[in-house]
Amino acid sequence: MSTTTETHPPETDDGDAVDVAARRTGTTSAGFGVLWVAIKREPWIFTLSTIGSVLFGALTVADAWVLGWSTDHVVLPAFDDGEIGADMLWAVLALFVGVAVLRAVGIVARRLGAGIMQYRLQAHYRRAVTRRYLALPMEWHQRHPTGQLLSNANADVEAAWGPIAPLPMAVGTVAMMVIAIVQMLLADLVMAFVGLLVFPAVVVANLVYQRYSQALATRAQELRAEVSEIAHESFDGAMVVKTLGREGEEADRFGRKALELRDTNIRLGRIRAAFDPVLAALPSIGVLVVLSVGVSRVLNGDTDPGDVVTVAYLLTIVSFPIRSIGWLLGEFPRSVVGFERVDRVLRTTVEMPYGDAAVPASDHGARLDVDALDYGYAPGQRLLHDLTFAVEPGRTVALVGATAAGKSTITALLTRLVDPDDGAIRLDGTDLRHLAPGELAKAVSIVPQTAFLFDDTVRGNVTLGADVTDDDVWAALRTAQADGFVAALPDGLSTRLGERGTSLSGGQRQRLSLARALVRRPRLLILDDATSAVDPEVEARILAALRDGDTDSTLVVVAYRKATIGLADEVLHLADGRIVDRGTHAELLRRSSDYARLVNAYEEDAS
């Protein structure tokens, strides 16, 4: 039986999966770990945006130098001389305009690169999560709510890469901050030291914010998944909700979770609302302190007025990188939670081994052998016990049994949605577990009890992208007795059916599902009560077409109606996961009162 384990999968095409939780010493360190994944994934775009940010930072600092130089060489002399030279005015204007233009170039490069990087990462990880979902077997999906899976692929991916928008700006402004600090130290050591006291205060504020926000961010992401799950269940079960008058209860159930999510986000927002003003106020307080100290030093003759202006302006400039780094750190709690939830999916592998064998090419039905098959959905709970039977090429076997006898489970095993605990299933003598990936789908088709149609055309739903001619599509539709109603549709094969094929009746959806299987000319065709929504007359024509057609498929049929059972060359009577009798339909009716009572009960219910 396949087992699920948490590992680093070789299937991740870029090797980006990072075990954040394992090396997590805090939200900040984990957040930087997530950013390192992003930088490795998009190094060139990150480099471009960072260069733009560094250019912006350097030119912003240059503004301080221009302002200080203008104060000492233009403004103060003007007060002394009572006039300003035209050459000096043009020089100051040229300096400010040149700095502004180059700074604008840096802003464009920074923002464009950050946006491209963020959206590329989101697209990549959405595709990676979807590929992982498609690779994981049904037993894994059955253990995970659909709402959680939707949240992993959408809200969690967006949260994981939320810090990418401020990342290049924060990295670039670090350079700006270094340049500014050096200039401050060169201008006046005392005022620079006073101004730099802002940095420890900012670090402390960030640590306090992350401590209080981490748990709320985690809960908010969980609630997003739960809200999606409830909404999906309600939409999927719309008919049940409507027919049983459960609209109010469903609305209340959704409302409770939505309100809890709202309240959690509000609490998180309150913390952020307290954090942002503190972050913005600290540099301003530093500027006031620097101005106070600077005025005193100018009056004492220890420094020049231009140096005071330069240091104060530089500290104002430094407040921007402080805020940008704060924005980056402020995104870390949600980012870490989102990435961990996505990474958990990407690191999940299922040990479902494949071989390299191929199904032999043939125009005839396949031989099916089921040998000593045991299976249970949970340890210690066996559903199927020592199941053994064979189906010769081109022949038909019907599986008949009461509810929970194991019929649909057998179809899941025959299509290798799950693997048996013991025993083997062989197709033309080859164990299904030895077949190469994709080989089984070339030879086996299943028509499930519940027909699923995509929001696509009739042709798209029948072919599912396969290279099939219209003549073959119509041939499959005729066998499935679907050609009549398809021809009557407004655009024939090109008619769009709507989501889940809601524009069609249940019987029409089943017939299109059958045509979808037949158009592939399977060597083994499995019908899991695939004509239950079709009236007996149409069903009889379908069964006759299957029997007399040129597909020559081997058939395994989960059947309830006598007409369907009568199609079979052999009937297997299942009870409690075992084959309790086998033979033709007529033979079982004569010798087994349990079998006769079962099929007659189904017939009475149908009538």
C-alpha cells in the first residue's frame, strides 16, 4: 500500500523547497530564509531591481550633500552679500535636477523589478503546488479538505511572497543607509552618534511586533483555508442545501468562520497600526534631538550650520530605509506561515513505485488477473479479503453486491488510484505496479458512477485534449447513445456545457462520460454503475452497442440492474469484501437466494 511521508522531493524542478520549520530560530531568521529562496529563484531580476534601489539610495543621499553644499556656498553667502550669483544658481539647479532624474530612473528599475519578481514567484509556486496535487494519489487527497488545498495554491502562495515587493527597496536602502551614516560621521561625530541611537529602538520595536503578530498571522492563514473549505462544500452541495432548506444553517456556518477571520485580521491590524506610527515617529524624534544638539554645538563654535543641516537631513533620509526595512520585517509573520504551508505540500511525497514496463500494443481486449487481493482504507480495517478472479480478453464480468461490499474500491484498485495491501493485479500478465507512469491510462478507462464534466465544449469534454478526429468522437457518441442530443445542441460538438455540465441532465452527463472513455478505445473498460441515471430503454441500446461494437474491450461492470448484469459472461457476487459466489446471472439466480433477493430488490427499487 502507498504511504505518505514528509521529505525533500526530487520532483521539485528548481530545488527551492526549504525546510523552514526545521531551521527556524525565530520569525526574522525564517523570513530571511524565505527571501533567500526567492533570490536563488530569480537572481537576475533581483539584481536589476537592487541596482535600481542602490542608485535611488545613493542619489537620495547625494541630495543631502547638495543641500549642505548649497547652504554653505550659496544660502549663507547670500545673507552676507545680499545677492546670489547667476552661475551659482544654475549650478545648484543643475545638481538638483540631475540627482532627481537619476533617482527617478532608480525608482522605475526598483519597482518594475520587484513587481516582476513577485508575480513570477507566485506563478511558479502556484504551478508547483498544482503539479504536486496532480502527482499525489487519491488517498492523500481524501485526507485533506478541498478548501485547504485551494488556500495552499492561492492565499498561502500570495502570503509567502508578500515581502518581495519591499525587498529590493530594503536591500538598496541598506546601501543608502551606509552611505548616509558615513557622511554623518564625517560631518560631525557627536551628532551622528546621537542620531544613530534610533537604530536600536527600531530593532526593539520590530521584535515586539513579531512576538505579538506571529500567532495571529498563523491563525489567520488557517482560517482562510477553513472559510474556503466551507464555501466549497456549500457550492458543491448546492442541491442538498436547497432541497433540504439548509440555506440559513450554511450561511451561519460560513458566517461564523468569516467573522472569526475578520476578528483575527482586525487584531493583527491593530498591532500593525500601533507598530507603523512608532516606526515612523522614531526617526523624527531622532531629527529633533540632533537639531537640539546641533544648535548648541553651532553656538559653541564646535560645528558649522551646513553640517547641522546635512546631519539632520541625512537622518531624515535614513528614516526612509528604516521604514522600508520595517515594512519588510512586518511582512515576515504572514510570509513565513504561508511559505511553510506551501512548502509542506511540495515536500509531501507518496511512495507509489512505478516500473518501466509497457502495456503491449493490441487491438483486442486485455486479460485481467486479480490474485489474492487484500485492501483496507485504514490499518486493521480490511475491506477486501483474498479476492481472486480473472477476465479473459474481450469478455465481461459484472460485480454485484450490496452497498459497502467493496465494488467501487475494486475499480479504484484496477485503475491504480490506490495499491493493494497484499496480492496483485495484472494486465496481460504484468503487475500494475511494474508499469511505467502513464502506461495504464493508455489501456484502461473508467466511467465513474458520478459523471464530471468540465466548463468546456462537448468535444473538449470527450477528447480532453487528445488528438481525436470528429468522426471518432461521433462514433463514441453513437455507442454511448449521445449523438442524438449532441446533434440537437445549438453548436453541436462546439457547444459549451457550463461548469460541471449543469446544462445537461444526469443521464446525458453519464453518456458523455461513457463516450469520453470509449473514444480512447480502451483494452479494459470499467463501468462503475455508469448508466444508473439513464432510462432502461436507452441503457439497453448502450449495452447492445457495447456488446456488438468494434471496440472488443474487456469489460468490468459494477451493476445493479438485471439488464446490465445480463450483459456479463460471468457475475461475481460480493459480500463483506469477499466473492461469495460466481457464475452466470441465470446460475446465481437459481442457486443463491441471497443473490436473487439482492438483484430483485434493486429491480423493485428501480421500478
